[in-house]
Amino acid sequence: MYLLVDVKYLTENNKEDKKSFKKAKIKEKKGLNVAYDKNELGEFFPHLMKELSKKNQSMKINSVNYKIEQKDEDKNQIESIPNELINPGAIDFIRRCTKNEEAFEILDYLLKRSKLTLEEYNMYKKQIMKEGGLKELIEKSGGPKNPGYYINKYYKKDNED
């Protein structure tokens, strides 16, 4: 039986390099992998050979790091969250309004924060200024968002499964 050993380790840590390389059989022309007879390797690395030859090769694990798995789960959860919840748009906010003044206040705020372009701002403002414009815009966009909208739409649906 032959085992492969990294040559760099042997040259850095073995004082008898010349003697060990005479016994070694180089498996690759590059010289990166070297094969040793099991008994000869036992002379150079007795503790390693003792560990490798044990029949019961087990190790007691005292703790587990779940942070890596948790990051993957968090990533999957974020991917499954609808964009409406992560990045609400102007319409999402306007759908909660009952008066034109509230809608204008939201539009002004979003424009000031650069969440809305000037063209979008003017388009929404014109539409809201029309007679019944706010109500029409809200109905066209899916209806008003009343308190508990997101819980009813997303949370309860997910937990009913």
C-alpha cells in the first residue's frame, strides 16, 4: 500500500530529505505527489500512521456553528419576500391615503428623497387632482390598504400551509 504525501512538507520538516526521497516513488512528473510504502512512512510519521490505521476513526464534536447555515436560510427568506414589502413604491403609500392632501404630502416627500422622478411626480399629481382622481388611482392599483393589509395578505397565507 502506498500513501501520497506533499513534497513541500517533507522538504520543510524532514531532516533526512535525501534518504526519504530515495525511498519515495514519484507519481507525477511535476514532483508534487510522492508515494511511500506504508511501513516506511510509519518510520517518518508514527503518530500519523497510528491515526490512519485505527479502525474506529471518530471525533467528539462539542459544538456546532449554525451561523453559516443560518445565513443561507436568511438569504432564502429574503429572496421569498415580495418586492412590495422590501421596496414599496409611491402607489403603495398612496393606497393608504384617504385625502388628496395626504397623497400630495407623500409625493412631495418621495420627490425630495429622490424615490420618485419629476415626471412620475407630475403624473401622479395630475391624476390625483382630477375629480375623484385619488379614489380612481387607488382602485386601479388594487384597492385601499387598510390596517392589517400585509398580515392578511402575506403572514396568514404563509402560516395556513
